[in-house]
Amino acid sequence: MKFRARQFEFRFPRPALVMGIVNVTPDSYADGGKFLDSNAAVKHALQLVKQGAEILDIGGESTRPKAKPISEAEELNRVIPVISALKKKIKIPISIDTMKPAVARAALEAGASIVNDVAANRSDKEMWKIVSKFCAGYICMHAPQTLHAINAKKNIVVEVERFFRERLKKLNAAGISPDQIVFDVGIGFGKTVEQNLELLASLLRFTKLKRPLLLGVSRKSFLGKITGAGVNERLPASLACAILAIESGAQIIRAHDVVETAQAVRMAEAILSK
């Protein structure tokens, strides 16, 4: 199995990739405001690369519950200077975390290689046309049409698998090869705590789709609801989920804490290889 993102190609099985998070925002739940300044964001991103990140995920708009939407112009102003600067300094893929096709296009023109789309349930094809044109990687995340609308009665595992299979067909019809696609079950997006746990317990099921699986749980609120830990005290719970994901066949772990995540992932892989 391989994952292609423009000039980059990863062949699995191989050690799992750690994706470092860079939020160029004032209001993200875990680190809002710390890296809103583009110079601070670039410095932080370079530090994540030194710590072991093999992909950087740059986002300019918070997707936490009740976050205020921002304009296309504001999002571009936040992320493009960061991507442009990083492109000159690093040799790993840059992912743009956005729901806006115009932002994705500008980011790809500036040097990004992956589009991380939390709105992959979209009905229009503009984002997919852009991904196809640039031969970019595409992270297809499950979420309801309204990102945080919860339906507690859904069989969430069946729903997510159905969504992924349906998206594969639509993305292929839009000119996106399966080799460009990564799936993300969307932990925390429109799901109850119980549904999040059900998905984490069922990750192995999604590997049947023969596409890389990304897990993004770092510091998320459901961890706090289970453990009582504050937003910056959730590293142990985040690592527990990451290790279980590796055991279940996940290939990419999205994280704020790259050093700790990389160590946990490598240790889990070393044990599982025996």
C-alpha cells in the first residue's frame, strides 16, 4: 500500500508517520494564540521537525466546537506566509488543514502537498478538483455536515465505514486516485464520548479499505471527559490512544507532542514486530 502526495511517496508497511500540528490561530483548543505570529509558527514547525515529525499540518481556522468562522482572506493571511517560509527550509510534506477550496489551492501553490479536509462530507466537487489538479494527498475525515452535530443513536462504526466506501467512489470519479487518499475517523467531530471509544476500539475494521489510516486524538476534549484531565494534561491519554491505534494498523498519528508521540509509537512498533 502506498500514499502519494505530489512529489512525496510513502510505502506501507513502514514505521508510522507522526504528523506535527501547527495551529496558526488565536482560538484553537490546545494552543490557540501561541503561534498566531507567522515567525513563531515557523519556528515551532521547525522544532517539530527536529523532534521527529515527518509531516507538518498547518491550520489557520479553529474547528473546535463554537469556534467563530473566519474569512477566506484572513485564513490565507495566516497560513500562506508560514507555508511559503517552511517550503524553503524543510524536505517533508506540508499539509494544509482547511475546509476552503481557495485556501487549499493557494497552499498547494505555495508548496503544500496534502489537503487535510475536515469537511470531506462536502457535496460540491471544487476541493476535489483542486486536489486532483495538483496530484495532492487528501485526508478524508468523517464528520457530519454540521461538524459538531451529534446523533447518539447512530451505529457510528457502520456509519464511518459506509462513508469511507462512498467517498472512495466519489473521489475516484473526481480524478483522485486511491493512492492519494488517507482516511481519518474524525474523533471528536459530531460524536459522543461512547462513539469515540467505539471507533477507537474498531480501527482495525477500517484497514480493510486498504488505505492509510490517520488518528487525531491529541489533547481532545473527550479525553478530559474520561480522565478529568485539563487540556494540557492529556498527554498520557493521547499516547494510550496512539499506541492502540498503531496496534490496530494506523499509519499516521497527528499530534501536538511530537517527541513523546514518536517515542511511544516506535516502542509499540518494536514490541509488535516480535
